[in-house]
Amino acid sequence: MILLLVSLAEDMSEELNKFFISVFTNEGNESIPEAEQMYKGPTDEQLCDLEITEERVFTELVRLRDDKAAGADDLVSRFLSTINLIVSQNYGGQRSTK
């Protein structure tokens, strides 16, 4: 095995692409597992309707503390609180029904 040291961003991205192509293969969709039902309560108590308002999104983003680390999405709270008006206008007013 020959190991090469790469330092250019383009070369690094190419090497990462080669790696991920080798790891993630096309496995087909013949045997997709069924998701386990997590909710065990009565059907009439399930959360079926969800309404997200612009005001609620804005309020939650304003509440974020700027001194906290990034979450699983790698977005730092300072960034989200800076763009809270844009985000709330674009994602508020959405409704999800089952």
C-alpha cells in the first residue's frame, strides 16, 4: 500500500470522495427494514397535527444562547440568532398533518 500526503483542499476532497465511495455502496432497496412503532399509547392521544408559526420559530431562535457550542447540525447558536428573522419567515407557518 502506498500512502500519499495531500495538502491541497481539492486533493483532500478527492481522497475523501474515493473513501466514501468505497464505504457507501449501492445495496438496493429490496430489504428495507420497517420502522418500529415507538408510541405505545392510545391512538386518540397521538400527536398528529403540528403547526409551526413564524412567531414560535422566531421566539425559539431568539432564546438561543450565543455562548453555547454547535449542535448535531454544526450550526452555532450565534449564527442562528443572527439570521432568526430570515429563518422564521421561511419556516414559520408550516403545518404537518398525519
